[in-house]
Amino acid sequence: MKNLVGKLVDLRGDDEFKGLMWGTAYGFFIMFSYYILRAVRDEISSADRGNLQILWTAVFFVMLVAVPLYSWVASRWSRAIFVPLANRFFIACLVGFWLCLAFLPETARPWIDRVFYVWTSVFALFVVTVFWGFMADCFSSGQAKRLFAFIAVGSSAGGMLGSTVTATLAEFLPTFTLLLIACIPLELASWCARVLNRNFETGNVHIAGESGRAISGNAWTGMKAVFASRYLMGIAAFILLMTFASTMLYFQQAHLVADAFSDRGVRTAFFAKVDLAVNILTLIFQLYLTARVVKWLGVGITLAAIPLVTALGFLSLGLYPTLAILVVVQVIYRAGRYGLTKPAREMLWTVLGREEKYKSKPFLDAAVYRGGDLVSGWIYTGLAAAGLTVGAIALVAAPIAGLWAILGFKLGHREELMAKEQGETE
């Protein structure tokens, strides 16, 4: 296995190989669980598309409560406790949803769907941001540039398996059965986190015993740190522009798919097939492209690449606003975002301290992310209410994607300077 992985990754010793494999397994199980649930959530968005902006507003306010609560937990317990605790909290929620769907009357289903949609949106960001924060804590900046693309491969493989499971079973099993299936990989992810915690210390500066301590500060210090740092504010702006692009495509997808398919099971299977295509392409990026692009061109160009492609995609969708074009743009955008942009964006955190990784990061990846969703959702709703078509909205989004590309390049350049200042080498 080590020889095989060594052909794809520049490994530096047995310990690094073991950490790489456990981190990859952790990401695999997290995304396996999420992609079982993702198609269920997206089907709800099409069925209840008239209330999407309201649901996203609810997600944002739930995040405002969840982020300081999570930061408080991180201030009380070490990562060995609060990382598995976060996963098992979500397992308990899934069991609760299963009980509601199985035993409450059918008339309660619309409200269960809406609560589940909000919950899944919170789940998607929290488990992923905790995972990547944990990876940034275990590996240094130089290691991240070599290893994160392969670790992301595990996430993509898990997404592929989750999409396959959902696409295969969605038309034959009750939806609530999928919720119970998703609990299994989420628990396995918790065990992977325990192994990593035992064997790896923290970040660029390895301080003995630091991983066993709770993070300093209180529930609010991570948020305050964002407003005190131009670098963190830049990451926040990057996330906001990214969510704008994602939201435009997501709302356009919800409307075009609802018009194309009337059966809920068919829509769920369609979304799962799109997810599968995204994950196959993402896997190709991560195995053969991402680490090489970072090594040859740097983090900045890697971060700017997909925003530039997205701008071109919006122009294409503006000229030809059809479901076929949207699927092509959505698959390329999401595959590139997960395959290139996501690993590169997580590298930005390796040059920061533990408080930023575990407290500022959830604030940006969760609350700011969903705040961007909220604002962008209302912008889309306003543009649609003003009479703009799917194509016209795409043309409005194109120049904003261009600004996103410029900011990504500047952030990547700053990360490389900070790594050099810390004496970090590859």
C-alpha cells in the first residue's frame, strides 16, 4: 500500500504515511455519510423551492447559535473529546429524525422535511469544517501541500459511495431508512479521529502534549480574531464570494430540475447521479492534478483557477439557460471546487494557530458561509422577482466570479509568505 500511494504522493517516512491513511479514511467516512443525506436534502429543496430563502434564513440563525456553542465545547475539552462528540451528536439527531418519520403522521412530513433540510445544512458544514480543522492541526503547511490532495481523495471516494448507495436505494427504500444507514460511517469516522489524535501532535510547531489540552479562550474569541486579522477577513470574503456563486447555481438547479421531473424519487435519483459524476471528476483532479498544480503554480493560482472557470460557466449559462448546460457547469464547478479549491483553501489554515483552526474556522466555514448563502439566496429571489430569467441572473453572477478569482490569488500568495516567515519548508 505504501509503495502504491508513494507513486501518487511525496511521502516522508512511515509516520507520515500512517497519518495520511488515517486522515484519508476519516474523510472517506465523513463524506460517505453526508452524500447519503445530500440527495435527500436536495430533493426537499426542489419540492419546497418556494420556501428556499426562508429555509436558508433559518439555517443562518441556527449557525449563530451553534458556532459559539461548539467553541465553548472546544474550550472545555481536548480535541480527543470534542471531535468525536460532534459526530455522535449528529448521529443522535439522525436517529431522532428516523423516529419522527417512522412514527409521526404523514401530515407532519412537510415540517419534518424543513427541519431536516436546516439540520442537514448545519451538519454538512460542521462535520466537514471540524474534519479539515483537525487535519490542519495534525499536519504542517509543507505537509498539507503534499498530502491534502490525497486526503481529499478519501472524501471524494466516500462521496462516490454515498451517492451510489442513495441512487441505488432511493427509489426502493423509504427515505428514513437512508438516515439510519448514514449513522454507520459517521461512527467509523469518530474512531479514525481517535487514532489520529493519539499519534499526531499539532501544526507547524509540534509542542509535546498540546493536542491533549483544550483550546484557549472562550466561545467568542474565535469570532473576534477574524475581525482583528486582514488574512482571516480575506478568507471570509473568499467564502462569501464562493457562496454567491454556489447559491446562484443551486437555485437555478432547483427550478430547472423541478420543471423537468415531477416524481420525487426520480428527482432524488437524478441528484444522486449528478453527485456521482461530480465525485468521479473530483477524484481525477485530486489524484493527478491538485498536488501538481500547487507544486508547480502555487496556492494562489490554484485558488483562482475554478473561480475563472465559473465565470465562463455563468456566461455559457447566460447564453444557453438549459438544464443540460446547467448540469455541465454544475459538475465542473463542484468537481473543481472540491478537487482543487477545497484542498488549497484548507492549506490557508496551516499557518495559523490552534484557536483559529478550531474556533475562527468554524465561524467562517459555518456562520459566514451560511450568512453568504442567506444573503445570496435573497439576492437571487429579488432578481427573480424583478423578472430576471435564469440566463440573466447567470450573466449578473459572471463578473462577481471574476472578483472571487482575484481574491483567491492574493490569499494564496499571502499564505506562502507566512509559511516562509515561519521557516516552513516542503
